[in-house]
Amino acid sequence: MLARLFVFVACVGCGAPLRAQERAEPELPAEPAGAVPEPDPVARVPRGGPDEMGGGAGGRGGMGGGGPPGYSAAWYPSQGVRGQNADLGFVRQSLNLGVPVWRDGPDALIATVGLRNTLFDTNAVLPDTGRAFPDRLWSVNVGANYVHRFENGWTGGLLVGVGSASDKPFDSVREMTATLAGFLRVPTKHGRDAWQLSLFYMAGGAVNFPLPGVARTRGTRRSGCA
């Protein structure tokens, strides 16, 4: 079974940090059963506007950390690496925080921090260079989310952030990315569901052009007794 892996390809020089590039080898262990995929970095728009930003803002992925607020950890048992006489297993930890720093009526500003650490247990090597697979990798993201709720019930926002994914994060500009995104949430007539429009761009990422998005989100019916 082919599993895709973000292998961190070596830069020039023996001690140079590794930069994330998508590769097919070596093969990582499959995701454990029941694993929850990371949310789309633009699709998670707070449903209640600034009044709910305290709990939902930290989930604005690519800018802040790639997941909802909180801590998580997962262990992936060792499996054989295709084409090598080696096994590979790892432990992954993620921490995401969102902190409101300013609010004025329908406007809110939230600072976000995301940290991911992956510890590898392997004697595998990188196929292109023959270098030993790193024993740990880091992904660090910091950002800010501005959200405004319009009088007609629409919600719009702007998200900016910087990040670095490497065994030596922020070692140089080569390991860094900058992210800019905007979104607009338009509720439907009955008020529970909404159309969501977004535009996402990451400088230094794998895609070198803005990515538009359109989605329909489903809300939860609220009781009339509240």
C-alpha cells in the first residue's frame, strides 16, 4: 500500500536544515483507524461571529496551527520502509492556541500559535541523498485573525501568518512560509446553514498561486427556549 510522505529533502551541505517536499518514499506507516484528518486551513469560519471567536479562532489552521484549540498526541507503530531494510514509526504531538487580544463590537482580533513535533524511531535514510532520516521534525506557525460581523449577519475576515516546517525551523528564509487568506460567510435564508467563500495563498508553499474556495456549512438547529 502506497502512502504519501512529506520527506524533508536535504539542502546543500551536510548540516543544512531539511525542507518539506512531497515524496513517495520512504513509506510511512498508515494512519491509525479512526484518525481524524486535519481541517482545511480556510474552511473553518466561526459560526457566531466575534461572540464565538474565543473558542473557535484557534482553529484557523494554516495561519495558526492547523487544527482546533488544544493538545493532541498519536503513536504510529513501526512498519517496514519500502525498498530499504529498515522500519519506521513515530510519535506526533500537536498544540494549537487561539487568544483574543482585542474586541470592539462586531470586530475581533485573535492571535494564534500552532506547534507540531514528530519524533521518529527509524534507521531509514532519505532516498535521494542517503542521509539518515531525521530523528525529529518541527512545524511552528504564528498568526493573527481579524473578523468582522456585518449588520446583515454576514461574517468576513482576514488571516495572516508565518510558519516553518523543518528539523531546524526558522533556520533561514528557505524553511519559512507566509500565509494570507480571506473569507466571507453568508448565512442562508433560514439562518442555520451558510455559504462560505474563501481565498488562500501561501508564499513558499507547494502551490504558487491563490486558491479560491466555495463551501456550504451546516449549522445546528437552536432551541426556541434559549
